[in-house]
Amino acid sequence: MKVNLINKYKDKWKKHLLTDSSEEWLYKYENLYNFRKRWDLSELDLSSMYAGSLKSSISGRLWGGTVDSPRSVMLQFIEHNKEYVRSAFRDLYNESKDLSMRVNRFSFHCDQLLEQVRTVSEKTDQHYHESPKMTFLYLCFNDPDRYPLYNYPQFSHALELFETKSIPEKFEVERFYKLSKAIYTIISKDEELIEILQSRIPEAYGIEVNYLMIDDFFAFCKEGK
């Protein structure tokens, strides 16, 4: 991974942002705002808390919408065994444990919940948490100053552009995290870029520039602009 190439694409992205008035990306920050306003694992009504946290007036594409999606299945899990779900999320957020282990365990917990639900209903045949994508959404929205979103096609394509010798496989979440963190550290040193991004986040959200910028940066690289 070459720093000069990362900066090259970062500069191209910054130039693009100065001329692009599109707000297509804004839904991610609205999603984050709603999540952080509602998310509380200690809340008694876990189902309402979860549904309210993953709710948007712009777009719910990050969690696949409201039907046949990670969101809809998790709500079924909560209805079936909310304390198991609560425990699974607390385990995922336990920073004293290895990241890869936490991500894999969360998927395992979803496997267990799916088996439990299928004993009473066969309508649900998958939980959509096999990939780290949804798990990293929970991690990122819980702590956006530490975790990025997970979009492997965008990530791997960007690493190719940066001439990375060894690109992580989809399951190598620890390497994904470390490389994303390294790229974030490099591009976030550009104060002008941060100012541009911050100016486009609605003040009402009360959100500072964070790891969501990595997803936007990788998306720009993927589009080949």
C-alpha cells in the first residue's frame, strides 16, 4: 500500500467534493444520528429500541430495508429471545476481546438464534449476518470514531489502486480493520478535506467527521472518478 497513491486519490476526492453538490451520501449520517439517539441496550423494550435505532426517513439501504433483511430478522430474534440478543450485542461491544473473535461470535450467536426461531417457524431461513457487513454497521454506529463500515468490494478495489501487495480476504476482518484505520489516519491529516466534509454534515446531527468518511472515500475510488 503506497501512501503517495492514497494521497493522490484523496486529493482527487477533495477536488470532486468542492464541485459536487450531491447529498446522496447524507443518509449515512442521518442513519448514524438516529441510531445514536435511540440505541440503549439497557432499555426494557429492546424491540422498540432496535427498530427505532435502525429507522430512516431517507434510506434504510445500510440494513437492507424493513422486509426480509438483517433488521427484520433481528426483530424476530428479539421477539423470540431478547435477553440472548442483548447479551450477543454486549459481547460484540466488549473491547477487551479480539475483534475477529467478536465478529465471528456474533455471527455464531445469530446462527443459534436462527435455529431457535426455526423450531417455531420455518418462514425465516437466513439471518443475513454471515458477512461482517452488518456486524460492522453495529460497531461503526456504536463507535464511529473507531470503526468503519464494511464494504468489501469497495475496500478491495481501493487497495488495488493503492498497489497493496496482499489484499485481505473477506473473512480477515482484523486486517480489514487495521488497513482501513491506516488509510483513515493518512487522509484525515488533510485539514481542508476535514473542513469540507464537516461543512456538509447538518449541524443538527451534532456529528463530527468520523470513520464514515472511509466508506465515502472507497466509494469514490470504486467509481473511478
